[in-house]
Amino acid sequence: SDLYKGNRCFKMIREYKEADHSIVNELGKIFDCDYDVSRKSDLEQVIVYERCGKVVGFAQYMQVYEVLELLYIVVSETERGLGLGTEMLHYLEKLSGVSKVILEVRKSNEMAMDFYKKNGFGVLREIKNYHRNGESAFSMEKVI
């Protein structure tokens, strides 16, 4: 269990609140230097992972009927390897009506590819020139 200053440390996954704006933007810059959570569409939703009273990760997604499209899943560099990303992924998979999760991942992001494969995702196809810099991405899917 997590310890925080000698006391039990609580962790939770919860919906994004406006008070989380600056930390979520800071975490989002890991992926995209222009990331700003306030630019999300009305269809997109965000959950955060709070540990010891501090937001240390988030996931941005969109659910259309039974398909959940994962747009971002981010864990603070200092908290990686503790299973937080997997916990957020499992949380999203259990949302009402979800039977499939889809996403795109940068071809060069081997750490993310390994994470998704470990969590049951398969590669559907490569999408050439997907990113602004011309880099390709892999489309991945997991049927729940």
C-alpha cells in the first residue's frame, strides 16, 4: 500500500474538474507541446488518477455507442511502472456499454506499444503520415 508522511495514502480515479486544468495540461505536454485540455470537444471526456492528494495521470477519451476511442492516457514520469495506466484503462473498459476500445499510437512509441499489447490490444493497421511531423501511427483495438 502507498504511504504518505506515515499515513495511509489514498488513490482514486475520478472525473476531471476545472481545478485539475493546470496539472493535466502539464502532464499532457509529455505527448504534445501544444496540449490544452480546454480545447477538447464536447464529446470528449477526461478522468484523472489522484494519488496521495495529487493528480498523477489522466485519460482523455470519447465514447460513441459501444466504442471507446482513447485519445490520451498519461502517467507522470515519476509514477510510471506502478500500474496506474493499467488501472485507468480497466476503469474505462468497464464504462457502461463499452465493448471495444480503439486508439492510435505513434509508430516510434515503443513503450506505449508494449503497454497496449500487454493489456490485450492488437494492431489493426499502420496509418502513414498520421502525425503533423509526418510520422506514422498504428491503429490498435481491444474487444472487451
